[in-house]
Amino acid sequence: MKHRRGALLIKKILAPLLYRHRPVGLGPARQYFYLDWLYKTLNVPGAVVEIGCNVGGTAALAHKMLRQLGSSKRYVCVDTFSGFVEEQFETDLELGNHPRRRRSFSANSLSLTRRVLSLHDAADVELIPADILELDPASLPETISACLIDVDLYQPVLTALAKTYPRLAPGGVLLVDDCQEETDWQARKAYGAFMEELGLESRIEFGMGVVTAP
Ligand SMILES: C[S@@+](CC[C@H](N)C(=O)[O-])C[C@H]1O[C@@H](n2cnc3c(N)ncnc32)[C@H](O)[C@@H]1O
């Protein structure tokens, strides 16, 4: 806890230096894939949602692209802004995750993320601080054109899918990060379970699970 607070303080003080480039969490191929889907869904009605945004690097980049393309869509992020929820991580350990991942993303806060977004002219990205398992779905945009689900663990991924799918506009897409085969993360299992439950065919591209609206 003390370590987390210290790390957070340093990040806040050094933010203009540390975050002078957008801290995008997606690798190049997945950045391409996500941004391409944002382009393909540009004329689909609804907001863009990112569940699991960390310090907002991908949000700042995607928001910039939307504005450059003349879109005024809302960009809404949900995150705990303090990393994983302890019990959810414990469940993931039982499924095969590794203990070294426990504190990942914990040295964060709502205000740090706002600061990073402001540094990159993306202050109108909307932030919802919440555990996705506890979030009232009514707090999410009523219609979603595209959603990046990047919460890593089994339970939050499954819940994020269940809460966003009913809001997906026709022609819209949900993308689940970390669905590659070789990984500690359990996102792929959650994606598989969701698709099976709905009787949909799994489609994993660039290591991302894809769900399209009918
Ligand atoms: C891999 S990071 C997101 C990276 C970000 N999408 C990017 O591309 O820069 C995973 C994020 O999921 C968040 N997270 C994990 N469990 C969550 C939960 N139950 N509810 C909300 N956010 C959660 C963590 O706090 C962390 O910021």
C-alpha cells in the first residue's frame, strides 16, 4: 500500500515527462486492429467504450483519431483506477494466472488518468471509476458502437461482455484483449464461455476476441 502510494506520487509529479508520449497499453498490431474497427464503425450510432483503460493512453489515441475523422462520439472509460479487485484476482489464480500479476496497474488514480488525458487534449474522455462487476449497467452509454474490453481477468471480462452486449448497436463490435493462447491472463476463457453461452462462433484475430452485433 505504501509502495503504491509512493509510486503514484512520483507518477503525478513527473506526469508531463513520463507521459509526454501516450502510454498506450496495446501492442502495435492490436492498436491497428482496434483503430481499424473504430474506423469501420464510425457511422454506427453510439458511444465508444473502453473497459479497463489504465492511465488512458489508448483512450487518448483513439479519441484523437475519432476527432481527426470528424466524429464527436462520446468516449467513455470504466476502470477501478487502482488495479485488480483482490477476490477477482484470487479466482484468476485458480484458473491459471500468476501471482506476479497481482499488483499490476495498482499505482493509478482517477486524477492521474485525468491528468494524462488532459496532457493529450483528450479531457472530454469520460471516466467512470468502478469495478465492472458492481457497476449499474444504466451508467453505461445506452448505445455502444464499439467497445474495447481490456480488464485481463476472467470475471471482469465475462461481466463486461454481459453488460455491454445488450447495448451494442447493429453493426457494432466488442473486442476483448488478451485472448491469445500463450498467456497468464484468463480473458480467453471468459470470451469462450460468453460465446458458447450465446451460441455464437468464436473469432479471435490479433489475439483479440471479436463479438459483432447481429
Ligand atoms: C491492461 S490494463 C488496460 C490497458 C488499457 N486498455 C490500454 O490499452 O492502455 C487493465 C486495466 O483493467 C482494470 N481492471 C481490472 N479489473 C477491473 C474491474 N473489475 N473493473 C474495472 N476495471 C478493472 C485495471 O485497473 C487496469 O487499469
